Amino acid sequence: MVPWGPKRLLHQLHQWRNLLASGGVIGVIRSHCPMKWKSWKVMPEETKTEVRGQLSTNYNLEDLNDESLAYVNRLFSERYKQWKSDLHHYFEAFDDPQVALQEGFPKKLEGREDSWAWLCAHFQALAYVNKAKVNKGNRKKKTLLHHSGSRPFSYRMDARRQGGSKFPEIDVFGDVYVQPGNELAESLHTTMVERSQLVLQESASQLPSDTPIESVDPPQDAGFQILTETLDQTLGRRPVTYCRGMGNARRREPRPCSSAQSNSQVTTLTAQMTTLQS
């Protein structure tokens, strides 16, 4: 395979971000993906290829280089995990597992009855039950004050979602990076908030005029799209160096002021937010 040049690679990475923001991956997972494996990682490659092929009408998934294929697979892996978790919560709503199996078949799994049968058995397996209990206990013990690494960020995201945030990615950015004296992060956050309000207004315009803004939901992953686009546009205004594995996220040349540190932080956040979409 001929190595991709920077322009083509950036074009493809923008396409993957658009793919994520549009909800295309989760739509394919919910509508077409067999749910008969513990994770996307252990799914047979032939099945993965078939599932990814459902996106071929709108996205060019042929002739991907290793880096882009890994990115797309990560999106599918995260969405598979998310959908499986949603189905587990649905399963838990039934008092009797047999009732769930026989009468609780989700309409969204239409045509995949064997997947529901597999999931019902999987959710009752001792190993899965014990793991779910441990994970639930660990989440309760975690504190949101610790924010190094990707998993603690995920707790912040979950807390924001549970608190009713419409744009948890933007709120987490504000929580972590908007600090006294960090003018770059404050400016970026202000821009993100302004753009999020425009998105809400656009969504509200498609609803009855008396719909309160509090009841308006933005498009799926709108916060992530706003965050990444704001970082790309802002950090791309000066001479830049590309950050390996970061797609179109960029880093300014080091400068003898606090903005260099701020820039490094927001670049790191781009990678963390990409990993956290779930």
C-alpha cells in the first residue's frame, strides 16, 4: 500500500470525526451488528468487515492505512461496548431472566433473535455478574478530583451526563482546563459554549415554538465535534507541528510563555476525548 501523504491523512481523519459526530457508527451497531461476542476486539475479522461495510455508501473505508483502520475500529469498539451496556440495563429491568428472554426481545434487535438469546445467557454468566458488581463498586469509590489518565476523565463525563449536561465534553474541558491565568483555555471554552448555544438554537428551530430550551436535545456527539473543531481551528492558526497519532490536532512551536503549556494540555485533551467517546 502506498503511504498516505499528510493532506490525504488529515482529510480521512476529518471524515472519521464527522463519522463519529453523525452517529453513523452507533446506528450501524444498533441496526446491523450481531451481538454475540464479549467485545468488538474478539469478534471475527470477517464479521467486523461486514459490519463496517454498512457505512460504505457514505464513507470510503477501502484502502485504509493501519492508523486510520485502528481509529475506525476504536470507534466501533466503543460503540459496541456502549450498546451492549444499554442492552444490559434493559435486561436488568426484568425481574425474571426467562421473561426477559421470552417476552423482552428489543425491537432494535429485529432480525437478530439469536443475539438476544446469547446476550441473556451472557448477562447471567457468573463471570459477567461478578465483573459488573466489581465495576459498579469501583465507580462509586472513584473521586472526580483525580483527573490524570483517561479513565478518571470518563468518570467526569459520566457525572456530567447524569447531571443533565447536554455537552459533557465541553463542560469537562471547562472543569479541568479553565484555571486562573490560563487565557487560552478560557478563550477556547468560551468559543465552545457559544457554538453549543447555536447548536441548541438550531435544534430548537425544528421544534414547536413553545418548546423550552431546557427540553431541547442537541445532535448526538455534538459536544465532541464542537470541541475538536474548536481546537483544530484555534491551534492551526500559527506554524504547527503535527502530533503523531492525533489526526488533525496540532501543537504550536514551543514559546517562552504559559501558552505553550496550555496548548500542550488542550492537545492532550483532544486525544483523551477521542478515546472517551462512548
